[in-house]
Amino acid sequence: MRLFGMLLVVLLLIGGAALWFSDSLPFFGQREAVNVSPEAAADAQAKLAQLNAGPDEVRLNSVEVTSLLRYGDEDWTPRSIRDPEVNMRGDTVIVSALIPTSGIPSHPD
């Protein structure tokens, strides 16, 4: 009985770790990008291109979206915006970037 309890605890820890790191783990043989790079941006573009071929949805992880914003066409992010970063956890998306203050309109008093 004690062995069963320890095995259950180990399995729960492994399941929790898999859930926690699910954004960077490959699932069912699909290769997921784990580093922000031009290659991850190309992977994201390819997934988005699949939408024209028929699937109703594609899934992009935070690394792919960040890569798309950093290395994709200027249609995705104007070049005046630097270091965009996207973080996803559950149903929360956090987007951050550096923008030149000259691009922010002044606030009328």
C-alpha cells in the first residue's frame, strides 16, 4: 500500500511538471519551438498558412508568437517597436515591448 502511495505521488509530480512546462514540450510528435528565433517565426508562419488549407484552428505557443513579432514581416510589428515578448499561461496573455516615447501622442491637459 505504501508503494502505491509513493507511485501515485510521483505520477502526480510528473503530471504537474508536464502541465507547468506544457508551453515548451512537444506533443504527439509535433515539434514545438522552445527558443525565440527566425526559425520559430517561420514555423509560426507555416502554421498560420495551414489555415488556408482547411483546419479550423492552429495553436501557437508564446515562443512562436514572440518570434513572429520579432522576426516576422513588418505587417506583424512595426520596426519602431523593439523586443516584443508574449507570455501565455492558461487563459492569460501578457504582451510587452519597448516603444519610442516620440511615438506616444502627448496627452492634452
